[in-house]
Amino acid sequence: MRILFVIPRYWPSVGGAQLLTRQMVQRLSTEHAVKIITHQADGSFIDAMALARPNTYADGLVSVQRIGPDALWRPLLRSLARLYTSTRLVRPITAWVLHQALVPCMEGIIHDFQPDVLHAIHIGLVYSSEIAQQAARRQNVGFVWTPLPHIVGDGWRGPRFRRLYQSADRLIAMTDTERQWLIHQGAAAERVSVIPFGPLISRDHDAAAFRARHDLGDALIVLFLGQKLPYKGFAQMAEAAPLVWQEHPHTRFVFVGPRTAESTAFFATLHDPRILELPAIDEFEKNSALAACDIFCMPSTQESLGGVYLEAWSYAKPVIAADIPTSQEIISHGTDGLLVEQKGTAIAAALIGLLADPEQAAALGAAGQRKVAAVYVWEGLAGRLLDLYRSVADKRG
């Protein structure tokens, strides 16, 4: 089978969606012809599409083709990109120009590669997925879309999104909660399939070395791992720390992940040595942090799947998450994790309980590990994805 992916930001760009998508792509490429179209430029997502310089590179067996506008369109798009965030009136113009500049390029790649299916992943602007669908339609190639919606708030409910929900040949949801939400947005129920990702882990880690590198000794560790966006709950978790220290004064709080303007400003106000804040780290260090921690806590209020909970479970760690619909589907409260309000007091109460009862903490982690082994196995998930691709390709003839 020949599979063409359109992923706005792909490796070496990092982020949860990028890394999980790359893992699936790499697995598929061992037996199938896989090609990636990406935009991937520094700066905002509009910069990525409007200002990217075309080039081609290899990621293992996968050919990655970065596309961008040619010289004719670049000056206009550069001007529009500067105004995009501050002037809403330029957005329809920007969308039209991007379509004119990039659809022919994408069509040419489809024509040359001759894929059985085109699978777009939403990471950034919806324009990328619209362009991918338009090019696929013109070349009579089936279009599969993974929108990765944050179903809380209005960001994924706009008319551009709804048109894609209603017109894609197949939609992929990470959870049944997400599937029902997409149907409510207008997607036909028979066209929405639930195919999650698996955990991003490896056997290559060194928990003791991680503790030694960061002078953590034998202290109990509560770990946050993720991009430090406000909705992820890093601030509320930090607010829980003084309450936890009243009962467990030697507990260390470790925050790992790409920094944001908000997180940089927030952690600059914290000076307690029991809080350790680290930037994005490599896979070995990430796995070492997961292996070293005692409790994993990321009280995020917007997750499509929450793959990092699966990663913590893979190391048999108990997890604490925000009590939101997607997390309710993944985590069985009291059985393999705890669901709490995104408030410092609620997070502190859950942490104090687990720190005081290591047997319960171990039981939650072990149950989560069993769930990952039963439900979130990459080989089985890749097989389900291939079955979906074949179905779409057969319908297109």
C-alpha cells in the first residue's frame, strides 16, 4: 500500500502529536511505501505554511517533502502572516492565497507518488488539511483526517472544521468521547473510527542516573511531563506543592517539557529548591524521568487522548489527571488512576493520599500497565489503521 501523510509539523519538530504520528509512520513504513508532506518552519503555524522553504529529507525509510510557496507568492504571504493574528479581516484572504499557492504543489506530489490514500493530521492551521483534501479530490484519492480536536471550547467548532468533519472520507478519533463529539458536529457516524495511538516509550532509560543528575536523591517525585501550556495545569500543580509539603515535606515536584512564555514567567516566581523545572528533553531522558518518578500528574483540561498517561502506565506509575470526558474514558478513577478538578487543593488531596498509601499507588500503576498491554499496542493499532486505509481505497476504486 502507498500512503501519503500531510502533517504540518513533522520530525524534527517535536510535540506530543508530532512524536506519536512519527511513531505510527515509522511502523507503517517497514512494510508499505510512505511519504510525508510537511510545512514545518519556525514561528507560528501561519509562518510554517506561508514562509517555509521547500526541501526534501529522509526520516528512516520515509521520504519527507517540505512544501512552501514559490517566489511569486512569498512577499504577499509574508505581509499577510504579519497581520494574521491581529487583523481578522485578512484571514479569508490568507486562506485563499495559501490554497492558490500550495494546492498545485500538493497535487503534483500526489500525481507523482500515486498514493492509495492521503491521511492528513491536524497540527496547527486547518488550512493545511483543507488544501490536502482539495488536492486529494482533484486526484481522486481517498482523504482520511485525524483532527485531534480539543473538544472543550470553541476552537475546533468553526465552519472550516465542520466542513471537513462532514466531507472527509473517514475521520479518526482517539476516544469514543471524541467520536461522539465529531458526530455531534455533523460527521456521519459510519465514517468515524476510533483508533488511538500507543505509548512512546523504550527500554532504554536510567532512573538512578536521572535522580543523580538532578540531585533528587531518594526523595518521592511527582512528575509533570508535557508542553507547558496553561491548560495543561502546571500552575495548579505547583500551587498544590505547599499543601503537599505540609504532610510530605521532602517530596520533589519535577516539571519537564517545552517552555512557553506563560511557563517561563510563572516559574521565574518560584524559588523553592524542591521544585525542578526542565525544558524539553530527549527520549532517553524522558523515559528515565518516567521510570524515576513515584506519581505522574498532568491535570490538563484539553486532551484528545493524553498519551503521556499511557507512557506513565507503561512504567507502572499511578496517574493523576483532570476530570474531563476524554480522561474519564481512558482512566478508571480509583482503579488505575485518579481524576480531579484542575485546582491546587484537589490536586494536593489526591497527591497526599497516594503518597501516604504506597500500596494503593502501586496498585493503580500496575492496573494501568495491564490496560496499556491489553488496549494500546502499536502493532494492533497499525493493523486497524491499514484496514481503514484499504476500505477507503476500495471505495475510491
